[in-house]
Amino acid sequence: MKKIYNRNKNVYDALQERLDFVFNNFKYVYVCFSGGKDSGILLNAVLDYKREHNIKEKIGVLYRDYECDYTYTQEYVKNMIESNIDDIEPYWICVPCSIPSP
């Protein structure tokens, strides 16, 4: 079945509809946050939605630390967690980075 999108709706409005669905149908909401652009935008959008709708439950935020990320990425992740700690429940999972030998 082919998904048909409403071409008269912008991306922001479509995101708000999806967040309405998520928050109205699930007790727990989690965001997998990599520290990249896309997951950063998603996390900020979810937090904005939570605050605008006075949702009291914390958002679970999973960050998988491969122990080989860029320093600025790790600083961004730490900053996002610290500055939003009242609204999130962070899960910082360390997964060692390894490169197979040739």
C-alpha cells in the first residue's frame, strides 16, 4: 500500500499531528538521541511539544556512546541533557568502539 501525504500540509504541522498521536496513545515516550542534526531537531520538537501541552511525564532519552564520538558531539549531548534534565530521563549507554583487524 502506498502512503499518500497531504501536499497542502507543511512539515511542522505534520510533525505536530504525529506528536499528538504519540502523546495521546502511549504512556511512555522515548527519543533515541545521537547528538546529530536530525535527532537534535526531533528531541527539541518533542520537548517543545511536552512543554506547550503541560505534559508532566519525563521523556526518555537514549544516547549510545560508542566512546569514539567527536568531542563537540559529546559536549552537545551533555549540554542537552543538563539543560533539559527536569523534562527528560537520560539513558547514557556506553558501547565500546572497535575496529576489526584486517
